[in-house]
Amino acid sequence: MNAEKARQMQVEVCETAKAMVAGGLTAGTWGNIAGRVDDTYMVVTPSGMDYSKLTPDQMVIVNMKTEEYEGELKPTIEVPLHAKLLLTRPEVNGIVHTHSSKALAVAVTRKGIPPICDDQVQILGGDVRCADYTFPGGPEMADAVEVAIRDRMGALIANHGAIAMGRNLKEALVGATVLEKTAQIWIDVQALGEPVMISDEDCAKFHDFFLHKYGQKK
């Protein structure tokens, strides 16, 4: 493991955790963050600690393959979930798991969100599916979320919250924000009548544009 890269990822995970709280995407000590160091190691937020007081050195370095961790602080109980996604999705380098209110409201219905917003399909890849209900922190949740988020970058987790992934942590945080906004719009739309969905063809075009053409390229 590259120690310098691990330290940099500790900084990024800590900053993302604070931004998650500042953006209203979670409350208290709920939610968690993971960032890839390499093909074996990740950095995650510690369990049950006040995000506003966290420092980079408190971010926990975890072996994704064995779930063993370094230091005295316990990592988030969602280590199996983060490890599963990072090991099965090599293009993903950052994960933001939230308990945001609107996404959770939809997740309580145990239904997903169809493709209704341009930014939703660009960043998350299409419709947002809802993972089956499982007990948090175990391999069952990891397996359920892996299925729901397959070929997507965001998903709901039944009666629990939401998750967004990205090529880096900044992108994952944007995805979490967009997912929460999409959930709010989906809730609002219920009072207005039948929404018009974005076609599968356009979803694919939007997502490809975001991945390969959006923003300033060097």
C-alpha cells in the first residue's frame, strides 16, 4: 500500500464526510464514506463519531479483502458494503452512503425512482432501483445493494437510506446530492399527475456524455 496515497485518501474521506453533513444529507453520526486507496485497501469513516469533529488521521484504513483494519478506531459497520462495491466495480473510487430524508422517504416505499431528470440519468446512469430490505452492516445488505446498483451509480436501500458512487469522492458526493434532489422531485410529481420518463436510449446518451465529454478535459 502506498502510504502517501492512503494519507491523501484519509484527507478526502474526512472532507467528504463533513461536506455530507453540511449538505444536509445525513443527521447525527449516520451515513458513511469510503475511498479507494488501491485494489486491496480503502479508507472509511469511523463508527459512531461526530463528523464535525473528525480529523483525517481518524479515518480508518481497511483491507477490503479481509476486512481487517489499522488503528484503534473501529470502522463503520458498513465495511462489507463498501468493500463489496469497490471490489466488484473497479471504475469506482468513492462511495457516499447517506440517510437523507427524501431518499429515505422513497426507500420506505421499497420502490425505485424512474428516469425523470436529466442530471439523474447523466450522473446515476438511469432509473434508481431500491435494494431489498436487509439488516444493516452485514453481507446480506452488501449483496442486495450490489444487485440494485449494478450498471448504475446510485441506489436506494429499503427503509434505510441511499448510496451513490463516483470515479472520485467529489463525484460520489454530487451523485448523492442529485439522488436526494431526484427523490424530492419524484415525491412532488405524485401530486401533479403521470410523469413522462426519459427513454433508455436518451439515458444511455446522457450518461455517456457525462462520463466522456462533460466538463473541462485536459
